[in-house]
Amino acid sequence: MTDPVDLLIRGTLVNVNTGNLEDRPVAVDDGEVVALEERPAERELETGYVAPGLIDAHMHVESSMVTLARYGAAVVPRGVTSVIHDPHEIANVLGAQGVREVIEDARHTPLKARFTVPSSVPTSHLQDGGATVDADDVAELLDAERVVALGEVMNIPGVLAGDETIHRKVSAARERGLPVDGHAPRVTGSDLQEVARYLDNDHESIALDEAREKVAAGLRVYLREGSASKNLEDLVELVDDVDTRRLSLCTDDRDVEDLVERGGVDFAVEKAIRSGVDPVEAVQMATINTAESYDLPFGRIEPGAPADLVLLADLESWDVEHVLVDGRLDPTAGAGEPPASAVATDTVEFDRVTGADLAIEHPGPGPVEVRVVDAEGGLQTAGMTAEVPVVVGGAPGALEGALVADTDADVLPLAVIERHGGDGGIGRGFVRQLGLDRGAVGSTVAHDAHNCIVAGTDHDAMAQVANHLRDIGGGVAAYDPASDDLTALPLPVAGLMSDEPLADVKRRFETVEAAAREIGLSHDGGLMELSFLALEVIPEYRLTNNGLVDVDAFDYVDVLAGS
């Protein structure tokens, strides 16, 4: 007589191998699925549906401002049992050693974190980060435990120009039989045909035609539903146009509020179903499709596969009853405190600044026409020009001979301060559509170099925020001069994350967001939108610590429009 298995689960099987719903039991023993049939069992469970554990196809845990163990505690109970994590943000601060440290953190969560090796550190020559991950570093990291791919290749101009360094990194992945993640916003036509020779997927599509063209070029397309970029609704019709097995779901960046209240890639699955996607196809896009992209043994329910399962009362609303990881039932329930993150702290280093340090001097008279980063929402910006005043004979304390805000037109000073102990260079410019009425906001989360970014209605308020972030070792902050209140969330882990409990980080982040809204920061995008204004690889204008960048030209441009 056959020995009893550990667990027999009865319910409707979401069979992602066949694309069908099937009335079949699942037998689990010693951490793996052993049969899709009745077996004697030590324990039996009844449920509505049994689905594979979800896999987020592309994400950066740093954007949630919590460590990997805290992130796992948030998403595993929601049925997310794995993530493809690109520790690109940590690498920009701490280099290859930072990547090794976050891989070490993966030991302290039941979440099956798999890693891609950051390929674009620094992202470009246009900004100064804290570290470089060169081709030799990449080759060494590709052999590390839990690594499954080369991380998103952001230097598309380098790929097109035959840049030796980026092609060495791509070749290192190919030599190991590993995929290469892409990052190709607005890349079309002959350029797309060329980069498709080297990239396997892309998550940057925001328009349906763009996504269609990428699938036609052979790329797997990841439909992104994050906090800053919510592209699923615009791309969902793609499931009617192409083979959905070429599609996956990802979050890319998820802030801590969304993480706690709406979850991770499980939210994308539920939203896809609400948008009319067949439920089984939606689950496939967050399980087997991604598993096959990275040659993972999980992401499906079949004999021999790890028992990473989600037990659901209802499939369409993704109503989770229980989760198994390697056959362990509800592995985060009652879990104790994880150990402190292995990722380094004390990474914010720059000299204290004054308001004058952050201002652009001009002899006057005004107004002066300047180039402006127009924050359109999500990750997108546009380039524009606007007129701003020059302080001449101003009130006491005013920055004489400085270009200042035009709050009526919502054009505000913006500054990026190198914070990695380098030369302390400061980029100065202007931004539109943040909405501030007074005060300033700032962050040491500033993709991708993660320098200290501050914006405000006046330079002294900006300096106050920047200096506070320096003093607390990194974080996000808002300053209200009306009450003289400076509200902050410290993020001492690489200046990007907190090791504190998830609920505490969420509460403090909400407090900062509320303080920022009180001084006028636009709620849509909020502080996360601020964190992308220095990302010099997504069009059109961005500000780095070295100056204003025209991304299409991939070069600096003078803030003064006449120059």
C-alpha cells in the first residue's frame, strides 16, 4: 500500500499547462507536487480553486522602501511566491557587493526571490552614482546563487552603437544560457529590430502599437502595473492580438502604500481579469509564462514541480485562503522578526548646502526663459520652456540675482545633489506640474543613481530638506514653512529602504505624503513621481547632478533657453 502523502488538496485546478480549469486533486509530499489524482493523505484541504504561486516578472524591491524580507511578508499571503528582482537600485549605491548583500537577504524570506544582474550601473555617463558594476563584475555575479538573467539593459544607445562594455555583458549572459532583460521605451522601427537581436523582453511599453511591434520583433512583453507606471489598462487589448504565452505581468516599482493595501503582482492579475482577460490566461501571465522566460521549475502545477500553490475561495477576485511554498502551508503566518538586512547603511555623504548652493545665478533683469522638466505623470516627462523671475532688490533673505519659482505657473526650482561621497556636484533646474504652493520635498530615492533630489517653492526650504536627509542617512521628507514642520521617513539601508516593520514604514510614508499634499504636492504620483525626475534614460528632459539632460539627444542642455 502506498504511503500517505503529506497533503491532498481538492478544488478546481487552474492548469496553466493546458489553459483549462479542471476538477482534479493535487497531492503534495515532501515539498513538491507528486500527483494530480487522489492519494491517501495525512491531511486534506478543500478549496474553491488551486493555482500556481504567482511570479512577478520584473521588480525592484527598493521602490517599496522596505527590505526583501519585509516585502515577502507582504506579498506571500496574497499568493505571490516568487519575484524576479533586479537590484539595480542597490547596485547604483553599493555596486557588486550590494548585489551580494541583497542575495543574502533572500535567505530570510519564504518568497522565492530570483535575481537579475544589474547591467547598467551607472545607467549612463550623464550622472554620478555610488558605484560601477563593470563587465567583469557582471560575469562574476551571473554565476551567483539565485541569479537567472542579465538585468534590464537600459543603455539602448550603447547597444545600437556597438558599445564594447554593454556587449560584453550581454555576451556573458549568452555564454551561460541566460536571458537578457530589456528596457526599450519608445524604441521602434530599425532600432527595435537591432536591439531585439540582443534583448529577450521589455517592460517599458505604454502604448498598444509599441507593445505589438515588440512582440512581432520576438520580444516577450511584460505588461506593467506598478505605482508610478500603470500601463495594464492601455495594453490589455494585446491579449486579443498576440499569443498570450508571450506576455507576462510585472509591477516594476511598487510603493509601500500600494504594497500593503493592494499587494504586488496579484493586483495586476485581478485587474487583468476585471479588464476582461480570461482568468486562466491572466494566471498564466503571472506564472508559467514568466517561469519559462527564466527557466524556473515552479510556476505550474505538475508532478515534480515545487508545491508553490495558492488556494482560492474565488478565482476572479483572487480571494486567497491559503498559500503553500515548497509544501509549507502559510509560511509567513506567525513568523518572527527577520534578521537585520545585510545591505549596508551610512551611504549618504555630502556637505551641508545652503539655498544659494541650489540656485541658478543670473544678472537679470527678468523674466528669463528656461528649459523645464515637465512632469507629465508616471515615468514620463516632456521638455518645455517657461519664463521665471529673477530676484533683483528683493526682500531680506531673498537670493539676490537668482532664478526663482513662478508658483502661479507651477514652475519650481529643482536640484540634484551628488550624495555618494564624490565631488558633491549639484545639478540645478526647474520642474513643472508638482503643484507645490510652499515649502519643499526631497528624497534620496532618485532613480537610478539615487542622488539627493529636492524641489520647492524656494531654495532655502529645499536646502533645509536636503540637509535633514543627509543627517538621517537618507529617506523622503517634506518641509512646511507655515508650521516649520519637517516630516520625514528615514531610509538608512542604502539610503533607499527601511528595516522597520512594514506597517511602521507605511504609516510614516503616509505621514510624509500627507505633509507633502498639505503644501500642494500633486497627489497623483506624489513622492514616487519626484523620485523619477533624475532618470536620464527615459525621455524627454531629466535633471542629474551634472545638469539638465535632453534624453533624446543623450546629452546635457543648458537650463537657459537662449544658450
